[in-house]
Amino acid sequence: MKEVAVLGEIPTIAYEKLSKYFQVTMNESVTPMTKDEIIQMVQGKEAILSILSDTIDQEIMNAAPDLKIIANYGAGFNNIDVETATKKKIHVTNTPVVSTYATAELTMGLLISLSRRLVEGDKLTRAGHFEGWAPLFHLGTELRGKTLGIFGMGNIGKKVAQMAKAFDMKIIYHNRTRLSKEEEYSLDCTYLDKEALLQEADVVSLHMSFHPSLKHFIGEKELAMMKPQSFLLNLARGPLVHEDALVCALENKKIAGAGLDVFEFEPAVTEGLKTLDNVILTPHIGNATVEARRNMAEMAADNIISVLHGGEPKTSINVVE
């Protein structure tokens, strides 16, 4: 019987589907495995179901010479050496689309929380500082009429644009490939270059895939271009933002606030961010809903089943000939 290694505890639907056909070994600990532990587990396996916190490099692939597929549990895949996998004729897959709604919803949640200062309000109320309604007490800002600038107009970026329209926001965007005129019309959005978007947006929201060339996509120069009353949201990948530069910009009121679900040195968080009231920090929960995580588990399992039965994966990252 073919063997599959599942490197982290995920919704049981994956185990249920895979165990119908294969022998499944699963890491049931909430603690990520060490590299040595992964190497030990993958020996003799033909499939690996990895999670984003697992770095799957050449050494790990070499430990499983019969490996046919690495099914990543997540939309991202920068934790996998895709180039090496392709050379070894190993399929690499991810779980796109199914986390679109969850991540877009969290984006809007962070934006509303920043604009209406919800976290600050909760803290001061719990601390006993609410002394009654007053005309100028704890004022926030409305989203209506504000301009949302989206970097990365993939599935999540498009869904964020659709949701933001419900708040009567104006949508501008920048993407590696410009959308068709039909899509721009449908989403009621306007394409701008990077600099123009930063200068015009009241909210800058990051939703692009990560590539090493995009490290510090938002740094000191970019933050200086933004409006003093603007917000920065990052629900993509932490290294897109230079966090020390962000702390400096926030402390000096170069921008008004930030909402971060991912971090440059994750799981570590830059200390300066923790002390600022105009920053909301969430622990990488963009797609952390029951519905999304179950769908991700099912998609990863389906990719493995298809490949080990001699078929093609449903959501392939690379081309294996």
C-alpha cells in the first residue's frame, strides 16, 4: 500500500479521504516538526501533505526517493523548493480559492476595526476609562468615500474590492498583469502604477504572492509616499513590509495605522509594533475559519489521491513531464 505523510494536524476530512486508499502517517502534535523529524517521517513515502510552517527543501525530498507529490496546505508555497521538486518530477500543489472569502472578510474586519478604533475602544472600556458619551470622544473615520488601494488583484484582491464597494469605497489597484477592461468595469476599479496608488489611497492593502524580489515592497520610501491619514493592511506575506520602517512611520505619524495578519520574522513580531495603539495584530488567521480550513484539507487530499492514482493534480504549481 502506498504511504502518505501528513506533517501537521489538519481537519480530519483529509485523513478520512486519504486512508481509504493509502497508509497515512500524521503528525498529531500542534508543535511544528523539526527538520530531522520530517526527514524521518517522509522516508518511504510517495506523498507529503505539508503545512506552511514546514520548509520542504532538497534534503527532505532526497529522503523520500519515491516521492510523487508535495501537497501544500495553504494558498502560498514559498516554503517549498519548487525548482528542485520540478527537477525531481515531483508535483507541487497548493489550496487556492477556498480561502478567498475568509481572507477578504478578515481584511474588511481589520479595516473597520482600524477606522473605528474598535480595539482601542475595547481596551479603554475594560480599563474603566469610559465616563459617558461626549461629542468628541474616541472619534474614528468612515470608510464611505475613501479610496482603497489594492496591491495584488487575484482572487482575494478581487473579493476585497467587491466587499469594499458595499461601503461605498473607491477602488484603485496595481497588479503584475493589468485586468481586462471587462474585469475593471465589473469591479469598478482603476489601474495605477505603484507610486500613484500609494499617493492616492486612503487604505493600502497587500494581497500579492511573495517572491524574494518583493521583499520590503513597502519600505521607508513607500511609507513616505502615503497619506498621513492612511492605513496599511498586510494579509499576504510578512516580508513584503519592512517592519522597522513601519514602526518608524507610525511613531512619527507618517501614516495613521496598520493592520497586520502576517509578520516579517513570523512567528516573531517586531517589538515596536506591540506597543502602538494604532496597530492591530492578528496571528496569521486570514483563512482560519472552519469552512476554509476544511476545504483546504479536502483539496490537498484530492490532489494526492489524483496523483497517486496516476492522474494529474487539480491545483498544480509546477509542470511535471
